Amino acid sequence: MKRCLVATLALGLAALMWGSLAVSADTPALSPTQGPSLSPSCTGKPSKVDDSGFVVIGGIEQWVTAKGDSCANPIILFISGGPGNPLSGLSDSIYGAGQRDFIVVQWDQRGSGMTYGRSPPAPGEKLTIERMAQDGNELAAYLAKRYGKRKVILWGSSWGSILAVHMAKAHPELFYAYVGTSQVVNSIETQAASYKKLMALATSDNDTASLAVLNGVGSPPWTDPRSFGKVRRVIRKYEAKVTLPPPSTWHRAAAYTTEKAEDDYEAGEDYSFMNFVGMHGDGMLSQVDLPKLGTDFAIPVYFVEGAHDLLAPPEMARHYYESITAPDKGWVLLEHSGHDPNQEVVDAEYKVLREKVLPLTQVK
């Protein structure tokens, strides 16, 4: 969610390409409605995929990257957290190992990162879960056609887990399976459980500084958007005590450090966060109640959760998981992880993707 440990790093890129399609300020991006041609990586003998550029999704140009060792590999569409924290610039560093078995797709969602810089929102324009889910499904359909696949794999984390479930419920025919991490289920219940846990931890530690913060913001739901950031800092403090940190080898790609891109990332993060929480607690977060969408899934569902997640406590995800009916489902709880990704999380996610989801893509 807001300001993920690794996702707060600003992202940017100067040379903009989508496969063989060069995109400049004077070159229109390719729209899914125009009928994307098959990627050159997929013609003849499948070759390495290394594509990036703007695609017209939902009527605006949005930034998408796709990387994999072979076009023969299935596609993973990663829905990042935040909103406003795309991982495009960090993807090779964090998820590069997955490119051996998959085409890993990163997407700067509407109102974030490169997409914010290219297609800034109009004054007063608001983000909605429905519009962004439509964007995601439009992108999924585009990717399948672009790379000659029947479906794609859906993978969401934190805010991305909210958006991904909306996508899967609306158009399950687009996806082989859904893999969720740091799953957010219901905003009101999640915030209440998180706050209760934090109060107990701070009280047990006689942590007067954290107690002052928590008592200062009061019990959720909050109407002051600053409350979320204050509580998030307390969450990170306590998660850091019992979880593994992200590896020091995780870093931004060198090309994602231009001054403009960093400014666009920061502006998009602020814009997306305010739309998420709302000026008076009335943003997209207040509308999150995934069980209301129905707990029957037409595709397999797998959860990978950190045992020490204090932002989206795993017991909330577990209750949701137990209510789900699906062709197959699985649950993994990690003892050294919290809300933000670390190597334990990434390794467990890939284990599920390789052992549970990859075989689904090979069924004719």
C-alpha cells in the first residue's frame, strides 16, 4: 500500500520502446482496440521478450513492460501496490529470476509512475476501482493477443490484491489463476484489526512514542489522510523487529532515475494516495469489501501471506480464503515476512507460480 519499502524509490525511463514500436511525443501509442499485431518475439522460433512502452488502455497511454527468456513462456501480469507504487524500475532486480519461466509484465497503473507523466489526470479527475479494473482487464486481453496466448496469470500484491480480485471476478476467462500477496479484504475490518494489534504491541513494549501516535490518530476509520502515514510508520517499526529485510541487491535499473521521471513518480504517488484514502476517509479504500463481490471464483486462487503483516493482518486473509470456492486453492504463511516484500516472499510466490500455476498454462 502507501510507500512500500522498496516501491517508494522513484522510477523513470528516457528511451521509450514497445518491442519494435518506437514511442515518442509525436508517435501515437498502440491501442488494444486497434488489434495488436503478434510480437516479433513470437514469430518463428520463440525468442527473448524485452518490450516496454505506452499502450492506449482505457483511452489513455499507459506504461507497460514485458520481459522473459522466451515468448513460449506464459505471461504473468503483476498488479503492484500503492496505489501509485509501480515496480517497473525494480522488476529486473526483484523478479528477474521469474523471467526464465514466465514473461513478467509490469504496469504503471492510471495515475502512477510513467503513466502519470505521460497521461496526467485532468483537474478534479478521480481514480475508481471500477475504472482501474477495466484498465487491467483490457491490458490482460491485449497481452494475450500480443504474445499469442489464450490467457494470462494474474498476480496482485497489497492494493494490487484488491484490484486483481475485481479483475478476476469481472472477467475470469482472461486468467489461468490468481496469486495474491498481502491480501487486503475489507477496509473497515482490516484497519480495526491492524490498529488493535499495534496497540497491543506498543502497550506490551511500553512504547510511549508509538502509543502517542496511535492514541493521537484514534481508532479507525480515519477521516484525516495523514493518519494513514503516521500509523504506517509504526507498522514498519514493529514489522522490522521480526521480519527479514529486503536484500541489499534490490535496486532500480539505471535508466529509471531521470529527474522528470522521479518528479512524475512522486506526483503520481501523492495523487494516487489521496484518491485511495480520500480527503475525509472517503476514498477508494473505504469501498473495499471483497466478499461482497462473491467468494466463488471460476479460476484457481493462491495466497502467499506474511505472518507478521500488520497492515493487512493474515487472519483476515485466512478467513476470506476459507470462504472461497474455486477449482483449486492454496495457502502459504511465511514466518519471517510482513506486508512488504522480501526474498522469502518472492521465493514463495515463485514456488506457487511454478508448481501450481505453470501446469495450468500447459493444458490444451
